[in-house]
Amino acid sequence: MANHKATEKDVRQAAKRRDRNRYYGKTTRNAIRDIRGLKDEKAYDEQLPLTVSMIDKLAKRGIIHKNKASNLKSKLAKKTTFKTA
């Protein structure tokens, strides 16, 4: 256990940051999962900018690596060309 007041405060702050980062990460993963499941092109085009923005924020905050963010955005952008069969 922490022996100094400053260390105890750091433990509290780290716990808050961890919870916040987990929330942002999980919310973004859910948004990515939902957008991948969309079948309607119009709905997809509406959701894409919002999801890309969430991914960019994760990378900016350092929750995910910038290359991972780029890969996720690239995969989502590729899907915008819906196949009409």
C-alpha cells in the first residue's frame, strides 16, 4: 500500500484515468461493431464520420496507437463501397 499522500493521490488518479480510458475504448469498439453490421449504405455514410472521430480521439489520447487507428479507419472506409447484388 502507498505510504505517502502524493502516492495515494496518484493511485486514485490512475484509477480514474483507467476507468475513463476503458469506457472510451469500449464505447468506440461498440460503435465499430455496430457500423460493421449495418446493411444500409445511407446509414453507414451517416455513422462513418462519427465513428472515425471516436477512433481519432482514442489515438490522440494515447489509448490506442496511431497506426491501429489508421488501420481501423482504413478498413471502415473500404466498406463504403457496398456491393449491389
